[in-house]
Amino acid sequence: MSEFSAEEVAKRKMAVFDSMSPRRQKHILKKGYDKWDPFAEPKDPIDVRKDKTKRTTQTLVREFLQSRRTEHYTNAYGRGVLEIALGIVNEDDRFRGMYEFACWYHDLLKKEAQE
């Protein structure tokens, strides 16, 4: 807003404030009208989370589902894939436990088949 004079900026700020709902105005007044900057640059979005392979959850899910034959999975299957991918990328203990159990059970089945 450096291209405008201080007086013009104050008028614009008041115009923005006046166009707000009374509830929002009350919120701004509570924090301080002088501190409020309606012309502030937006903040950067949070970093997109990636796993150890540098893939996003969406990329992991897409790659996995593309490796499967579509007639073998349902919407519930896809939701489960997305849910566990989110949990693993976010390092949620619940999903890490499910993953480790699934790996252990897979190994158990292999072992039992060899005996």
C-alpha cells in the first residue's frame, strides 16, 4: 500500500472496517484497531507434507491405486488406502502400529505356508 498516502490508507482501512459485520468489528476492536492491517500480505501456506520418499500422500495413494486392478478395489478400499497413507506420512502411532502388524502378519503367513 506504499503507493497511497497515509490519509488514503486510513480511509480505505475505515471503509473495510465499516463493511464488516458488527461481530467481526468487535473482534478487531478487542485486538486493537491500530494493530489491525487489512492490507497485510497473506501468509505462506503450511509446507506440504511428504514422506521419506519425498512423495505427498496424494501421490502415494495415486501410485498405489494405479498399481492395482480397478475391479479389485472398492470406494472403501480407496478410503482405507488414503487413511493409512495420511497416518503414515503424518507419523501417527495408530497407523504405524497397523502397518507393523500388517507386515508381521504377512511374514507369519509366508512362514506358515513354508512349513
